[in-house]
Amino acid sequence: MPIDFAATKALFHLPDGVIYLDGNSLGPMVKTAPARVEKAVSAEWGELLIRGWNLAGWMAQPRTLGDKVGRLIGAERGTVVLGDTLSIKVYQAVASALDMNPRRKVILSDSGNFPSDLYMAEGLCRTLGGQYRLRTVAPEEAMSAIDDTVAVVMLTEVDYRTGRRHHMADITARAHEMGALAVWDLAHSAGAIPVDLAAAKADFAVGCTYKYLNSGPGGPAFIYVAPRHSEVARPALSGWLGHEAPFAFDLTYRPGQGIDRMRVGTPAVFQMAALEAALEVWEGVDLHDVHRQSLRLQDQFIKGVESRAPMRQLATPRSHLMRGSQVSFRHPEGYAIMQALIAEGVIGDFRAPDILRFGFTPLYIDEDDVARAVNVLAKIMDYGSWDRPEFKLRAAVT
């Protein structure tokens, strides 16, 4: 059955007069989230106190919600767990993959990867000693750069700046052919495009839930470990909740069973509650339909901008096969233009050095929103209203 996008839009809280094209950075709130979080605060924490860990299911949330996220990324049941931050999960996945391929010392990534992933890999290499190194190539060179020196291929499926999409199955197959393992960051994939980790034979995957999955700022990250690795992958961060029996209080670490060993710290219960509410939106929703509609909206936006408000360059691939759920344009005054847009109620974001970035999530964005956004951008460019001092003053978050 086709998705009723008008009905899904009604499930989100969207401020009056705002066109929100930044769900690729922070998803908007679902209307049921405040009540669900209030229940966790008042009825669970307030009334149950510490008993909430058992009676309200707090301890089970990372696995229960992990399976719901898993459905959206093509993961086998019981292979996804939530918790901590994305950077922590990147570190865990890459460290475990290196440990499983000890004769090789190279992590391969690309220059379109999110810097935090690269920072974590660099830090891991320093921790493990000078023989390990991170090698970074241009995104279009990633496939050909996989050779018999590479231990782990660490890539983000959709480039955070341009929206360019890697072909996960082909790159994973190449990695395996060359004796490497594949770690995928799904920060701009989960809830945006169809993902099938099982079919692609990915070894590890990580991602966040506060973008397309709408868990709110600081929402929990997730990690996937392929079933064939689940009992052999050793967690580099041997956290209390990843222990086989946390409440035995052993003085030495024994890894938990399967994906449970990738748990580290105490679950963020209130954020999990917000995510639980957000994931209800996805019941019965097919991501293939979502992405097809996203591409239609993107095409509408690109055509409108190029005809009425020319930017310097489209940074996003024109091919649908190579595109995620965002559109990026380059302009030397990109920051000021974005601030002018935000002042007019069209919210996107800016990524250095010159990227204006717009996310297209059809669950709450429609054709009228896109047409209005193009009109506002055209007006700003026609009148040069972006060229004001207040729009050029850099904020802490861009």
C-alpha cells in the first residue's frame, strides 16, 4: 500500500512557518515523544525509582529498540544494540575488526568520511602503536584502493557533505575478496535509504538515531555485528554492561553473548523513550517508497534552484543510484546565504568550506514545502539579502 505522506507529516511537531530541511542533521520531534518521555520521567523514574530497571524494561531497551532499528537497516534479529555515542561505536567496530585481522595494519577510509570517524581511527592507531595507520583516499577511489595490505575498510555509506552514496554490497565484496573486513557508518543512511546489511554481507555497521530516526539531540547510537562474528569479535571497550553477567560483579571481564558484548555504559533511558516514540512512525513504512519520494523532492529542488536561484555548483550527484536523501550546493558565501534562509524560516545547514546542505525527508516534507523553499532562496539571491554583517557572523554550530 502506498505511504500516505500527509498522514506521516501530521505525526511530527513542525513549528508554524518553518520549512525544515535539516533532518539529515537533527530530526524533528514526533508529537508523541513528550508524553513518552514524561512517562519515563514521572511514572517510571518518579514512581518506580530504581525498580524501573526491571519493571519498566530499562535494561532491555538497548536490545528491544535495537531490533526495531535493525529492521530498517536489513539486520538479522539480535544483531543490533543501542547505546553510547556514534564515535564510541566507530571505535568499537574498527578495533574489533582490526583484532580479527591481526596480520594487517591499514585502515582504509575516504576523504568524504565524517571527520569524527577519521579522528577515532587515528586515535586507535596511536593507541595500538606505530605499526598501524589510517589511509585516506578520494571517495571515488575507495574501491580500487582496497588491496592486500588493508585490514579494515571504514566508510560512511552516504557522504555527509555531498550526499554521494557508496555501493555497499560491491565495496564489501571487494573488501572480502582482498581479505579485509568492512565497517559501515550509517549515520546518513538509517531511516533515509534502503539498507540491507545481511544481503551486503557487512561485517560491522554503526550509526546514530538523532538524524533520520528522530530520537532527539544526544540520542543513542547503534552497532551491528554480523552473526558470523558475534561470538568472536572482542570488544575493545570492555564495559560493565557488556559483561556476561554484570551483576555477578566479577573482577575480570568475560564478554557477553553475541551483540550484548558491545554494550558499554548505562543506557540513556529518557533518550531511549524518545526514540521508542519516534520508531512507531516507521511501522508499516517501506524505505524504498520513502527514498523514491525523497528523490522526487530532491529533483524538484535541484530543478527549481538551478532555474531560479543559481548556485555555483551542485555538489550532489545527479544519478539517483549515487544519491542519499540530501542535496548540497557549493557557493563561496554559503554560510551567509544559509543564515539568510534560516532567518526566512527555511532551515538547512552549512558545512565548511562552502556547502549549503538540504535534507529531504518525505515523512514530513512535501512538494509545497520544496516550492516555498525555492521561492525564498530565489528571493534571497535576487536581492542579495544574504550580504549583511549579521549573516556572516559564525555561530558555534553551523
